[in-house]
Amino acid sequence: MSDRRILLAIVGIVCIAFCLPGCANDPEQGVTDFADSDIEWPTLHEREDLIETILLCYENFDKASLEELGHFYGNVLYDDASDDNDYVWMMDARDVADGHPALLTRAQDINATKNIFSRASELELFISPHQWIEASDICAGCWETTRVYSIVMVTGTGDEAKYMASGEMNIRFIAGPHHDDSGKWAIHVACDLGKIQ
């Protein structure tokens, strides 16, 4: 099984184990503003703040609390009050053909990401810089960017260490006005476009 498939299997297991309705891992429980945080979290007033926040979450996976990481990671994902138009993570078509779900909901993505943070002994996420282009054909006020990303994760230590690396993959982010403040940004959709051939 490829490293990417192993990583996707971890995400799938996490979704089944931790993302069912009524789960104690609700990303909205116990939310504070984390004003005393040692991390200088972006304000989300710029689109690029979304990417910077995600990178900071991964960079600080072993320094900040899961509650803080879940709060700031979740804050970049669009949260529709009616749940009808919440953020979604869309899987690569090849992964869907292999039996993975077509998408992850906002809550599933937050919980899966928090589970990655809690299981990793080493973790590195790279997202390449790239421009944002207007995407008003998708939604009013939306912008999009397609970037290269990769993730390296080590679980366990010593003889028990397991190394997983995704290789370079493409991802498309669609950002629009934030759910709490129209002067801020949120990611409405993330599309995994698969491994670079």
C-alpha cells in the first residue's frame, strides 16, 4: 500500500471513529478566544491568512493544545449556520474509485486533523505559495488558488516509529467571506486534486 493510501486510510479510520454524530470530539465545545496564546494567529483579513493559519496549526501540533489547534483550524473553514453550505473537503476521484468517501464535512475534517495532531510524533505540512484568482462564477465574493502540497507524518518513536509521506499533490482552495465577519475570509471548499504525475 502506498504512503498516500496509508495516510488516507488513517483519515478514513479517524472519520469513522471520531466523527459520528453526538461524538465527544465536537470542535465547537469549549471555544475561547485564546488571547494568551504564544502563537501569533493570523487575523483572517487577508486570503493568505487562511493558508498561514493551517501551516501554523501543523507547525505547532506538539506545542499548542488540541483545543486551541481545533479552534483555529476550524475557524478557517466556512461554517454555515444552517449547515446547508458548510465547508467540504472533496476527495480526489481516484480515491473515491478506491472506496474512500467523496467528501469530508467540516466537522469530519476538523476531527480528522485533530486526530492527526494527537497521533503524530513528527509532522510537517508544505503548501506552496501561489496567487489567488477571482472565482465569482463559483460564488459571490469567492477566490480560488491551486497549490502543491505535501505532508510527512511520523507516528511512534524508536523501533515503533512509522513514517508516512504523501509526495507532492495538488490542492485547490476556494475562499469567500467568513461566516462571522464579512471583512474576514474562510475556506468554503478544498479539493484534493491528487498526486502530481
